[in-house]
Amino acid sequence: MEIIKDQYFEGERPLYVRHGLRLENVKIGPGESSLKEGSDIEAVNCEFNGKYPFWECKGFTVRNCVFREGARAALWYTRGCKMYDTLVEAPKMFRRIKDVYLENVQLPNALETFWDCDEVELKNVEAAQANYIFMHTSDIRIDGFKLQGNYSFQYAKNVVIRNAEMDTKDAFWESENVTVYDSRITGEFLGWYSKNLRLVNCRIGGTQPLCYCEGLVLENCVFEEDADLAFEYSDVEASIVGPVTSVKNPRSGQIMADSYGEVIIDGNIKAPGDCEIRTWSDPDRNLAQENQIVEY
């Protein structure tokens, strides 16, 4: 493997189509496509400032590096990326990538990151200003995640998330086959139009969560006070610990909680309109039936 140490490069394609290359303490200045079309590349203690450095690359590892804001859109159309202990200040990273692993990575400006990717694994990653992160991405595995940014995981498929803290409006819209364990999700309009969304040991905040869902499952979850008007037009099986502020017109299934501030079943409910809403203290009492106004 060729080793390049303590050097500076800038301009157009300074290391274009290089294979079997290790960069140590290298700085990439202004310019474009510095390592484009390369393969089997390692970058250690490097700083990237130019655009598009890792486009169309195959098999590369990044350790203890910094991607400055000027290195926007740095990793697109690649295969086989590993990134460790790295600061990514640039937006619009990771597009159309397959097989990517991040560990101990900070993304403070993660706008429009991880679009149209496949086979993504994250461990101990933080992302902020991350609007539209993970759009149209599939086969995602995450353990240890802190997220601040709206419209996350829209149209994502086959996702497993563990131990996350997510402040995100409109998360999981039209997602499919998503499971979240041991996490807190805050932000209005959670999970609308999702299919097979499963939340296990999660804490949920934000108005109008989990509406228009198909195959929705909640296991041992907690609702915060502002999580009101929940489950409208959803097919749901929910096990909730503690109170729920309000439930409105769930379509089918069963909801169990300690108590409900309000159960709204009105003439706008959609067929079959047979969701059972019960309490742990009196599981035989169906509050939906008691509050129902039949005006189909």
C-alpha cells in the first residue's frame, strides 16, 4: 500500500483513480473530487475541505478525520465505507451509498444526509440540524443515536434503532418495517402513514402521534402529556404504561393504558371502527364503545 504523509493537496482530482492508498495527516484544500474513482483507501488524521472527495470509491476507511463545511457532498455513489471517531461538519453527506458503517461520529450539520442508501449501520452517532436524514434509505441498524432534525426516516424501510434520543418532527412518515427499542422520540406527527412500525420500551412526545398507521405495535411505551389526539385512523395494538392525554378515532385493534384524559370517537371514524380502548385496572371495559357516535 502506498503511504502519503504530511502533505497538502488542492484543485481538481489531485489523487484521482488511486488504489491501495493510505493518507496520514493529509489536508485536502479547495477543489473537487480529490479521491474520486479510488479503491482500498485509508485516511487517518486527515482534514477535508474540498467538495466530493470520495465519489465513486470502493472500500475505504476514515479514522480521526475532519470534514469541514466546504467538503459538502463528500461521500456519494460509493461502496464499502467505514468511518470512526470523525467530525463531519459538512452537509449532504452519504448519498446512494451501499454498505456503510459509522462509529463515534459527530454530524453537527447533517442536513439531507443518508439519502437513497442501503445497508447502513451506526453506533454512537450524533446528528444535529439533520432535516430529512435517512430519506429513502433501507436496511438500517442503529445503536446509540442522538438526533435533532425534522422529517427523519421518511420512506425508510427495514430499520432497527436502539438506545436513541430523537427530537424530530414528522419522523418515520411512510416508513415500512421499522422497530425502535429503548428510546425517546419527541416531535409532532410521529409515524404517519407508516406500515409495520413497532415501538418497544419507548417514550413518546408531541401532538398527534401515530395516525394513519398500518400494523402499528407499541409494547410497554410511555406517552408524554403533549402526545395528544393519538392513533387517528390507525390499525394499532398498543400496550402503554401510564396515562394517555387523548385518543381519537383509531380504526381497529386494541389500546391498553392506565388511563385516558379523553377518548374521542365521533362520526368521522373510519370502518371497521372497532378498536377496543381499555385500561389495565378494568380490562373488560371498552371506552371506545362507550364514547362512540355511529355516523358512518
